[in-house]
Amino acid sequence: MSAVRCTHPMAEDWADLRQAVARYALSLTRHRDLAEDIAQQTVLKAIEYQQSNIVISMHALAFRIAGNLVREHYRRQKPLADLEAASELACNNPLPDRVVEDRAETRALMQVLNAMPPLRRDVFMRRRVEGQSCQEIGRALGLNPKAVEKHITRALMDLQVARQRWQARHEEGDQ
């Protein structure tokens, strides 16, 4: 007996979305069967929702629906044991040690930015922070677009080297 394959163009997208939601639900519930049920319900609800609403990000919608379904599942489970399991759901906030590490890395990268030649830093900040195009930056600073791209590339290389050095120093401290 041969397998029947769905040839609908969205079938693969829905299957990929269902798999991603199933992994997410499994990370929240730690119960494979429950995660699969939530993933299935999520895809069905997302399909229904998108038929009458404009959806900007299907993944964001699906993960929100899945999170709500997990919470709803644990709310329906009144015994204290299940309520305690609900409190073990993963927190989205980073751990304090990760926050400290991120801040230290940010400080190190800011030092590199401040040490860059002013023009390179200005071009980089305009492109990456302010979102200006290379043409806009070139016009504002009197540079051709290729020069702007070179400044951005060099700034990114400076930051990458600094980040690698910081990570190497940090890893040495962990040992």
C-alpha cells in the first residue's frame, strides 16, 4: 500500500510549523503526547484564525496559541500536583548570570565602537542602528556607496574580532 501525499502548496509550511510548535510545547510540558496534541490544536486554530484575519507572522501566532493552550491545559488540571507542574514552565527571562555576561560583553563591544575611527563608527551606527541605506549615508557624509560598505565591513570585522577575544578570555575564566 502506497502512502498518500498531500500536494497542497501550503502543506509543507503547515507541517514545518506543526513540528516547530510540537518542539516548543514539548519544552513546556515535557510530555510528548500532550505536546503533539497541542501542536495539532495550534495548527487548526491558526488555520481558522488566518481565514478571517490578516496574520503578519504565522510562527508568532502559533507560538502564542500553543502557550495559551499549555496554560489552559494546566488550568483545567485542578489537583495541586498538576498546578505545581505548571509552575515549572520555562521562564522566558534569562538567568542572572547570563544577564551579567551579556552586559560585560556589551561593555567590551562598546569600548571597541568608541575606539573606532569616528567616520567608521558614524557610518556603522547610521547603517546598523538608524537603518539608513548605503546611498543615504554616502550622500550625508560625501562618500560613495562602496566606501560606505567598506567602513561597515571593517567595523563588523573589528567587532567580531573583539567578540572572539572577549569570548576566549571568558572561556579561560570558566576553566
